[in-house]
Amino acid sequence: MNLWPLLAIAVLVVGFAAGLNPLLVILVTAFTAGLAAGIAPLRVLAALGHAFNATRYVSLIWLILPVIGLLEHEGLRERARTLIGRLRAATAGRIILGYLALRQLTAALGLTSLGGPAQMVRPIVAPMAEGAAESRFGRLSERMRYLVRAYAASADNVGAFFGEDIFIAISSILLIKGFLAQSGYDIAPFRLSMWAIPTALLAFLIHGVRLWRLDAKLKRLARGEHP
Amino acid sequence: MIGLHDVYVLAGAMFGAFALLSVRDRSNPRRFGNGAFWALLAVSFLFGSQLGDTANGVLVVALIALGGTGALGRGTAERRSAEERAQRAARRGNALLVPALLIPLIAVVGTFTLGHIQVGGAPLADPNNVTLIALAVGIVAALLVALWQAKAPPAAALEEGRRLADMIGWALILPQLLAALGAVFALAGVGGAVGHLATTWLPLGHPFAAVLVYCVGMALFTTVMGNAFAAFPVMTAAVGVPLIVQRFGGDPAIMGAIGMLSGFCGTLVTPMAANFNIVPAVLLELPDRNAVIKVQVPTALVLLACNVVLMYGLVYRF
């Protein structure tokens, strides 16, 4: 067994930890892995080029930039903010908690494309949560604002990751099924979905409790105490 | 039939327009760097499949050389002040939200319908890529509605899109590049080496130890690779199937389901999963690129511990 390709992981971890530009770290990591495995440099370059071309679909989400940019120019984020600022019961924590529930439920129904950082978090969820925090605490410190935004993004991830596996036709379920079938175990996707439910409930509970406590945390920050 | 290639052409045209608009942006001190970066990306989307692997590799290195060395800059930010935008928003009311909500709506409806609509004997959209095509259709429809509402020319939307793209900068290609790195890792056998280490060096003689190593291994390996899909085959072949299922008689469905979700705990804490963790931080204009990861770490750790207990409690019982 050639263990030298593991050197690439060390390069990657050290590069990221040292705060170097991630693009450069990835380039060096790719060549480290390839050369350590005894692949010629030109073939590593070709493999990287081939893989980059084959994964262009990953970047298709950026097609959204013109429409989101235009809507923001017309005041979309300000609108989302005022809309929520009017609701007295709305707090940053509760809005993000509501989004977490919505995101997880819709992902469980296979509707993962309903959310996302560019589609929902930046234009709608984060401004709503910030608006609610502003109507409660007045002007937000930078630290409070960034905390609210980071939690809004986290709810999008937690909801999607731990909701999607309940849907039987999602790619991760199909991967599990396919791999286990190769190993000689034929399993109905329904059984995999069913056993994803306990973790899904726990994920909602754990992240939900943290979101519930976000408002108290913001309150302490607003008073200038260190949490 | 609408295929993925048509959507790539659309993306190529958009990045081409970004390149032209970037070069014209005199407020950006490095406008030619931005222009070259977006132009290369446009070439990749328009002609990538004709270029050949080596030329694509050179293109990737050129993108990294520009993005990795600070050749990209930013022009002046938003031309309208927040007050002005708030006034416009107040006049427009909730109609402003319609296009934004139209995108996910059309993406979802399209995912379930576009592959089944027949036009001249062929499906309207390639059934294998229907989700991405539906997303693109939703975006174009929302853009048309937004342009009509704002009575703005298409060039205005491209200009605003270019402004956002310049703000995101080199991070825009990070998710795609990490996906490509995963393919190089697979070629180099990095996964096999990790699995070899895990089985050779770790004590796996007890049913609980096997579950612990499998779940934590899934999370750690995912942290390194940035993708639970890359970790799953390796860890399941090395630990899951031979030990949990075959030696200790565990249930493969429970092992697979909870094993994958343990991997997702790793996804929550790694900058390698750039599209989930780094891109949102950039999009939300957070100065700390790891700010999203930091709020996810406690949830990920507690949930991983829960998964270990859950799997141990269930996998040997059903």
C-alpha cells in the first residue's frame, strides 16, 4: 500500500491552517497527491483539467447573480427587513429557527432547491433576522450583526443536510444503496430514509436549542457583556 | 431538448459579459485582472468540452494564478445608498419579493415536470440533469419578471450581477475546484490510504469500537475531503461492512444511514466544503471566512456524539 499520497492531506491541512490562499493550497495539494502516487506532472495537470471541466455544474448556481443583484439594487433586503421589523413577536432567533424548520421539512420532501445561501439566506433570511434584532436592540454592533448572519447561514446547512436524507430519491441515499448493493446487501431506499429520521430530529433539537438561546446571547452582547 | 450544455452556454455568456463590464469599471484598480479571470471562466463554460484535458488544466492553473495572487480587485460598491434603496423598496412593496420566491418555486415545479413534458417525441429537458435545468429556467424567468417590474434594461442586471461577482471574487471557483481536487485524490488513491491506516492502527475488536471508529472516521475523513460522498465508500469498505455488518452482525441499512449523517457532521466543520461554509460567509460579507463554521462546530460535535450512541443502540438490535 502506497501511503505517500497522505502527504497531500498534510499539505492541505497546513495550507488552510496557515491561512494561505485556498486556490494555491488546492493546486499544490493536487500535485502533491498526484506525484506521491507516481503520476507524471503533465498527467496530474490533465486530470485536474478534466475534473474541473466535468464539475462545471457546481458553479451554475452563480447564474443567480444578475437577478439577485438587480433585486437588491431595487431594495429587496431593505424590504425583507421592514417586513419583519413590524412583527413584534419576531426575534432573530425565532426567525432563523422557523427557517431551520422550513428548510428541514422541505428538504425531507426532496425540495432541497428551495433554500441556499445565494437564493434565500443573503437576500431574505439574514435581512429579516437582522431587521428583527434591530427592532429589538436598536443599532447592532458589528459583532452582533455578523453573529446573526452566521447563524442564518448555519440554519440553511443544518436543515438541508439533516433533512434531505429522509427523502428516498436524494443522491446520498442512492449512493448508500448503490454501494451496499455492490457489497452484496440489497436494501430498499425506504429503510435508509427511515433510519435517517432519529438523527434528523436530534439535529433539529440541538441546533434549535442553540437558536433559541441566540436572542439571549444577543441581549448580553447589546448590554456590552461578554457571553 | 434542453441539456446541460445549453445552461453552460448561458453561464459562459454571463461570465463573458462580466469580463467586459469588469474591464470597463475604472473604479477598480485591478480591473484587467478581474476581466481576465471572468473571461477564462467564460471560455471554460463555452468551450471547455472542446479544449481537451491538458488545455483545461492550463486554464485551471491560469485561474488559480490570477485568483491566488491578488490579481483581482473590487470597484466601488453599491451606487445607491441604503436610504435610497429603502425608499424604493417602500414604494414597490412586497411585489419585490415575488421574483426572489419565483426562483425556488420554478426550480421545484420544473424538477418534477420538465423531464416528462414531451416535445416532438423527445423530453423538453434532459431527465438526468433536470434539477439544474429547472434552476436555470427559474432564474431566467425571475430575471425577466424583475426587469419588467423595475423597467430596467438587461444590461442593468448584468452590471449588478458583475458587482456581486467582483465582491465574491476568486472564492467563486472554490467549490468547483475542490470538487476537482476530490477527483485527483481518487486517482491518487488518497482514500484507500486513509482506510488502510484506520484499519491497521485502530483497535476494532469490540462492537462499540467499530461503531466509534466508523462514525468518527466518517466525520474526520469528510472534514479532510470536504465531501461525505468521498468518505462513505472508503470507510464503509474498510470498517463498516467487514466489521460492523460481517463480524458483529449489524444491520447494513442503519449503518449506512447513520454513517452518512456522521459524515455530514464533518461537512459542517470544514472549509473544504466551501459551497456550504465559505461561500455563505463571503456572500454575507462576514470578515471572518470561518464565521459560519464557528457557529456550526458545537452542533456538529454534539450531533456526532449522538450518532455514535444512536448507531450503537440500534445497529446490533434490528
